[in-house]
Amino acid sequence: MNENQKIQIQSATFERLLNHLDERKDVQNIDLMNLANFCRNCLSRWYREEAEKKGVTISDPEARKHIYGMPYSEWKDKYQK
């Protein structure tokens, strides 16, 4: 596997994880934190931090929107218990 293939596979895997989390809105962030020691908010922070390493500035709300598929406040209102 060359580096480009590795990046494409990692990207597809990450998108698959986001789709899985989107399909499982019933799983609360606190559940993820308790079981896996990370949550959607962690993913959004990691996303923002990795963008910064590449010289791309992304705000916290923009990163959360990418992870949640909608503005975080909207997701909270609809799905957070």
C-alpha cells in the first residue's frame, strides 16, 4: 500500500465512523465517554487540531458541524437526553 492509498483508506474509514455515529444518535456522548473514553466532541477537537497542523484554520463550531452533520446546538436540541 502506498501513502496515497493509506490516506484514502483512512479518510474512508473516518467517514464511515461519522456515518455510523450519525445513524446512532441514540448513543449519547456520555455513553461514548464512559465506554470508549472519547465522544463526538473529542472527534471534533481532534479534527480541528489536525487541520491546524496542516495550516488550515477551522473554528470549534465548524469542526463540530462536520462531526455532527449539523450545528451542534441543533443536534443537542434534537438528540441529547
